[in-house]
Amino acid sequence: MKRILCIGAGYVGGPTMAVIADQCPDLTVTVVDINAQRIAAWNSDKLPIYEPGLEAVVRRCRGRNLFYSTDIPGAIKAADIIFVSVNTPTKTFGAGAGKAADLQYLEKTARSILEHADSDKIVVEKSTLPVRTAQALSRVLHSNTRGLKFRIVSNPEFLAEGTAIEDLLHPDRVLIGGMEESAIEEVAQIYAHWVPRERIITTNLWSSELTKLVSNALLAQRISSVNSISALCEKTGANIDEVTRAAGRDSRIGPKFLKAGIGFGGSCFKKDILNLVYLCEHYGLPEVAAYWEQVVRMNDFQARRFVGTMLSAMFNTVADKKIAILGFAFKADTGDTRESPAIAVCRQLLEERARIRIHDPQALDNARIDLKDAAGDITYCEDPYEAVAGAHALVIMTDWKNFRDLDYERIFERMEKPAFLFDGRNLLDPEKLFRIGFHVYPIGQKPLTHF
Ligand code: UDX
Ligand code: ADP
């Protein structure tokens, strides 16, 4: 029985290994993490991350061929194939701060593999990494004098949070890059348990690493392009949702990832683009770097612009006003708040001395952590109706579907008047809300106001 190990039990490693264990009963899958609390949570009834469908998969496999452990040395010794999915945040210090990836966790992982391994291994990069990281990994691993051989494979993850299980079960493609055919094939055989062979693409190591960055950069670029046009729509009277619906019908453009909103968040888009930018600068391509950096700038601009709209609508002051924030996660169906535009928007509102009331069905614990150092009046509300009581404005920050089904007549009753509604996701029907009495400010559309 082949033994698979995953180092790093986070948003990527957690769901990916659960699906591998579920689909491959002939493999033993162990997931380890330095964070003992996280491992305890994976072994408990309350998993450390919220992901639709994940719990059922974990329940089926845990204790059968899926194990969560803190015994990193023992697990390394036993493993044939080691997936590395530790976090690779953007560096906050030293050279490349704010752009380059901080590879300290990856390097520590490589060193611990080296320390504890007593046989040859395949090491699979799963974390999002700057191009040519595999080389660094290989150098560390081959600094051993015991003659151990490590074959490095890049297998970037394309799952999106909120649909992780579905994306893993029915991927558009699985990408495997490597130098040795044999190692690529061993990893391909895992996925071939449930993914049709024609969807398993193999490339050289560097193409695979770069594809991850490029895929995310292209997706984020679509969002920034659309959001840039949303600003123009607000000036001209065009409606961004009409524009993108019509433009997306061109089969060359396609309808996905054209939804205007408050801007993209999540752990990947910004980080990967900045990685790409750093890489281009490093290789002496400043024009290419500037081109991609603009995607991130446009995203920051969109959030600032949104707060600007709120301020100018509410008579240039929100000081002492209660503002209900509905949604804090960076998108629906996740409790993850990494890089969520809600963080920047809330901080700006607090600087303006607004009193904020935050509701999110899954992300309140993370919101508390994100805003723990922010000064001001913040209340976290389990109940959306509690958040809107006495509020001057309601802000939709996350596209949670159930926000559509709230009783907006009741919400309007409970709010101060004039009642402002800023829909950062174009989730709600502006006409309907306007008829209830709200002043409605969607993204990329003329506001509907009563004065
Ligand atoms: C992304 C990639 O989709 C995935 O392939 C990769 O592996 C990791 O990064 P994720 O960050 O989980 O996944 O979420 P995604 O669905 O891509 O959304 C990212 C952000 O863009 C969210 O904040 C979302 O609200 C926003 N978005 C998405 C838009 O504003 N408009 C759109 O049309 C689509
Ligand atoms: P991602 O979204 O990439 O999965 P997460 O932060 O959710 O990122 O998960 C990464 C996990 O990797 C964390 O749980 C972290 O504790 C773990 N980790 C980081 N460094 C190490 C290490 N050296 N050994 C084992 N686990 C590690």
C-alpha cells in the first residue's frame, strides 16, 4: 500500500488529501502540521475550515485510510510521496517585501524532510510558489551526504474555496510538471483513480510552476478589467451587469469571472500577481511587471472608490453613524477572510469614526482576528437583523446567497432614515429595494435615490 503524506493541513492540503483518500482506498494518506490545534480540529467534529461537502468526505475516510497527525518525523519516514502544502505568504520584511513570496516555511519543511527521511522520496510542490522554487527545494534536499534521491514534482492546485470538493472531483485539468517521467507518472496515477487521463496534463517543471501564477493572474485581470469599467459606468449611465452579460456572450470572451464588485480577495490572486511582478522585475522586464501590477492597483482602487461613494452619499461623514456590514469572507461559501476587501473597507470606515456592526454566516471568528488591532466601535453579530438595528447604512460585502432572502422590509423598518444600501456585489435587486424606500448604490450602475 503506497503511503502519501501531506505536510500542511490548510485550505489546500486539507480538502485535497480528503478527496485523494476518498477516491483511492488503496492508498494511505497522512496529513501533518506543526500547528497541533489544527490537527486536533481535523480529528474532531468541528473541522478547522468550512468547505461545502468536506465534512462528509472526512467522516468517510478518517481512521480508514486518512490520518491527521503531529508526528512529522514518523510520517516523513513512512511516506513514499510527500505533498508540500505549507503557507507561502508575501514577504513582509527585507528584500522583496510586499511582493516576493516568503519561503521560510517551505525551506523549513524541506529541511525537516531531509532530516528525517531514510529512503528516496517523491516531493510534490502543492503550495503556490514562485517559479524555480523547485530548484531551491531540490538543492536543499540534495545537500544530504547519505545518497538519498528526491524527485521533485510540481502539481499546482486550482481549486477555489467554496467549491473545493467539486473542483477536486471534476477538475478542468490536473497539471503535473517534473523532470523525471517516472515521478510524473507516479503522481498521475493517484489522480487517474478518478480523473480521465486526457485531463491530466504533464509539462516541464517550470511551465507547471508558471502556469499557476498565470492562471490566477489572468482570472484576476478579468475582474480588474471589469471593475475599471464599472467606474466608467457609474459616470455614464451604462450598467456594468448589462455590459458584461452582453460582452460575455461572445464565445471568445465567455461569461465567467466578469462579475463586477468590490474587488477580489482570497489568498491567491494578489499574492500570485505580486510574485509574477517580482519575477519580471528580477529578470529585467519592468514593463511586464508594471502591466501586471496594475491589476492589483485597480483592485485597491475599487475598494477605496466604494468607501468614497459611501462617504459622498452620506453627506461626507459617517462619524458616529452605525454601519451594518453584511459579509466579511472574501467570497460566499467560505469562512476564509484572507485579503478580503471587507478588511480594508472596515478599517477605512473605522478611521472615519463609523460604528460598525459585522455579520457573516461563517467568517466572524476570522473577522475578529483581522480587526483585533483596529481601534473603534465594532460589534460582531450572529444575526443579520441585530446588525442592522439602528444602522444608517447597510453594506453588502460578500455574495452569500442567503442575503438575497433576508426580509428587506423588516430591515428597512429597523434602520435609521434615510436608509442607505451599498451593494458591493450587485447581489440584490436595486429596483425592489428602492421601492421599499432605500437609497440604493450598486456597483457600476446609476444609484437609485429618493432625493
Ligand atoms: C482562486 C482561483 O480561482 C483558484 O483556481 C486558485 O487555485 C486559487 O485562487 P479562490 O481565491 O478560492 O480561487 O476564489 P475565486 O472564486 O477565484 O474568487 C477570488 C475573488 O474574486 C473573490 O473575492 C471573488 O469574490 C472575486 N470575484 C470572482 C469577482 O469579484 N468577480 C468574479 O467574476 C469572480
Ligand atoms: P493554504 O491556503 O496554502 O493551504 P494555510 O495557511 O491554510 O495555507 O495552510 C498551511 C498550513 O501549513 C498551516 O496549517 C501551517 O501551520 C502549516 N505549516 C507551515 N509550516 C509548516 C511546517 N514546517 N511543517 C508542517 N506544517 C507547516
